Amino acid sequence: MLSGPDVLLRRVSGHAARRALLAAAVVISGAVAQALVPSMVSAQVALRLSVRPGEKTTLLVLPVRGASGDSIATILSRDLDFSDRFNVAPTTSTIETSGPVNYAVFEKLAVEGVVQGTLLPSGWLRIALHDVVRRQVINTRDFPLPSSVGDASWRFGVHTISDAIEEWITGQKGIAATRIAFEREGRIWTVDSDGVGVRAVTPRGLSPQWAPGGRAIVYNVLGGSDNPIVVADLATGAQRSLTTARGMNDMTPSVSSDGRNVAFARVSESGTDLFTVPFEGGTPRRITVGRGAISFSPSFSPDGQRIVFASDRSGHNEVYISDADGTNAEPLTTGSFGDRNYRAGPDWSPDGRLIAFASLNGGTFQIMTVNLRDQSVKLVTSDGRNEDPSWAPDARHLVFTSFRSGLRQLWIVDIESGRTRQLTRGSSARLAAWSPRLASP
């Protein structure tokens, strides 16, 4: 047996029904559960699954018995669907959820994996991993859930279970237990990755960015004589100004992955340049000298050694990359691949491979990525006007601002499949920032 988050990969051959053996999570209840589960509560087994590129595995989440069962099954199904790694079949109440799992039924339904949850008397949820074709339990684990059913901490607990299931199957933890910060009505708000749980977290602010671990949000304010960078502690609600220069507009902050430094743009009479300041406070240090040019929207590399930013130093807005101290700056994009030579809002992917940015294409802004290895460029969006991309911690999904619905809202796109979904509704929303994976609500 292998321990840790193992990749479930296995070679299979034969007809379409055997095209890819998957694993899914299933809880076994009753006498069968007692016979199979106890010896495997902490066990994790790796299978080998050979899947053709672009092919998704089909999962089915069975109904969960109990007072909160319907909500649990709904959240699990939605999270696994939103991962864009699986086809999640509709749940049917006609399938028996007690006793042994009838694998033959699921094979006839072309389901490759089944997710079944059992609420235990303790309030915990037992999840086990089953391979439908091999007809065996692959993994099982008991997960704690808060007693306050339906509130933010309870929903977060279910999201963490979804992420664990995805990690069992793919080797990579999911992103359900994350949040997105954004600006609405002059304040910073956060929302769960599935679009639920919108709440205001600051009295005012723009351009939020997350501190590592999600413990705080850094943002800027406008409209006063002093327009500083501010840090908001999400646990306590405490706010502190990180910069205090009078008569200056400090904006578009970015936090290094180790949480030690914040880069930002400072607007002054001499132009707009980039500065860095320690996260705990100190004297800002200027890292660009634009001499009237504008440099803004910095984003740190995952190792904190470099930054990417937008600048009009060449006469039009392009994306530049430099060392974290501002030296060795060079253009990452050029005016030749866009129709009006305007690029903005770059964001460095968590895996270090890609830079996402907004580019003026065909008379409107679209989201693009550039690969740092070979400089290849990919168009990510094409519908409506789209701006301000921010990476999810899986380096596969982007949240961005879009006007495609007629009102500025946040949308999410999977860069591998191109699938999009709307995240926010209601009044206008913009300037999103995706949190890291969170350890607590």
C-alpha cells in the first residue's frame, strides 16, 4: 500500500466501458461497511489509470442519508463538476444507497466511479474510494464536520472533503476550499469558489490581494488625501495602513508567496512607479524609475525572485518581467501580436509556467496567457469584454471580470477545456483575486 495523496492511474483495454478505470469515493454503510471499512480507514491504494488527453472520468454522487444529506451530496457533486476533471452524472434517488454497492448497475449506466457518503452518529462523514470496474474499495476516510449545519464553516468542511476526493483520484488537491476576493460598491467582498457565501470584509477598498494562507487581504483605497495600501486581518477584522505617504496614490498591491513583501504602484507627479515594502511595515523602496512612464499591476513569481508588471515605457502598454528589485527588465509581450498594442493586469501562475493578462484584441479586451518556456501565446476568452485575470491555486482555472452578461461580473474559466461559469450575480463586481488553498474558513 502507498500512503499520501496517490495518483490513481491504471492501464486498461477493451471496449468503451473499460476505457478508463476510475476511482471514486464511496461510503459503505451497515454490515458491509463494518466488514470492509475498518481495516482501511487510513489506507490509500494507488491504481494505474490510463486516460486519453482531454478525456474526463464519469462519477456519480449517491444521495446521502440524514438531515443534511441532500446538501452534502449537492455540494460534493457541484465541487467535483467545477473541478473540470470529471463528468458528474445526475444523481438518482432510485438507486439503493444502503447495503453493498451494486457495481453492475453502475457499469450499465456507464459510470466509472461512485461517490457515496454516510453520516456517522458522531456527525462526521465517512468517504471511501471505490473502483467500479475492479469492484473494490480503494480508499476510505472519516472527515469531521462542524455541528452548525449550513453555515460557512460547515460548507467549508464539505469543500475540503471534495478536495480530498479529487486528490485521491488525480494526485492534486482540488480548489473547492478556496475563496475569491473582489471589489463591489467600493468595498472588498469575498465569495466561496462555488459562488455561495458572499460577504463584505472591508469598509472600503480596491484591488484586493491575498496574503499566504489566506489570513489577510491587502488592498488599496482611493478618495482621500492619503490613499494607502491597507492590510485587513480576516480573523479579527483589524485594519492597518502599510503605506502612509501623503499626497500619493498607492495601488495594485501584490504579496510575495512567502508573505514577506508587498509590491505596489505609486502614482506621483513624476509618474507611476513600482515600490516594495515589508508586509509587517517599513519604508517603501522604489524599484522602477519610469521618468514619466507608467508601471503598475505587479505580480510576484512563485519563488518571489521576479515580478511581472504592465508598463507603457515603450510608448504603449505591454507586459514586462524583471528581477524582484526591478533590475533586468525586459518585455514579455510585444506590440506585434495585438491590434492596438495594449496589455494589462498580468498575473503569474502558481506553478510558474504561465502569465495571464488582458489584451486588446479585435477591438475589445480578452484574456490571454503566455508560456514562459517558449513564449507561446494562447487566447483564453473570446465572448464579450474580459479583464483582470487571477489564477486559482491549481494553475488551471482563472477568475476574471467580464461584461458578457451585460453587467460587469466575475466569471471562471478552465484554461484546458475552455469551459466558463459565472461566479457572481447582483450588483457589479470586478478586480478579483483567488485565494490560496485555505486551512480554515
